[in-house]
Amino acid sequence: MSENPYEPPDPDKRELDRWNETIHDDPVADWGEFIFIMAVFVMILFHPLLIDLVALLFEVNTNG
């Protein structure tokens, strides 16, 4: 049999984990995810006040 002419590519210089993600953290913060989590946290924390605010905004004036 002849030798295999295919030479496999060199491995990537980045170190990857088993899910093919880089091991080293990116120095840039993901501000979109942070803002989303903080918005959910604020809604959970202040939901009684937010419900009263929405009820006040949609209150129907029945006095004529």
C-alpha cells in the first residue's frame, strides 16, 4: 500500500475545551446579557410597584 498523501491540518493555536470553545475568557464584557439579567432582576424585585404603575396608567376614569 502507498502512503496517505493527505497531511492533516495543523491544530489551531487557541486552546479549546471539549465543546470547542476557547478556554481563555474574552476580555470584553457582554453588556447585552448583563443588562438583560439586571432588567429581569429589577422586574422581579419591584413587581408590586410595577403592577400598581401599570394599573394606574390604564385606569379608566368613570366619573364622566
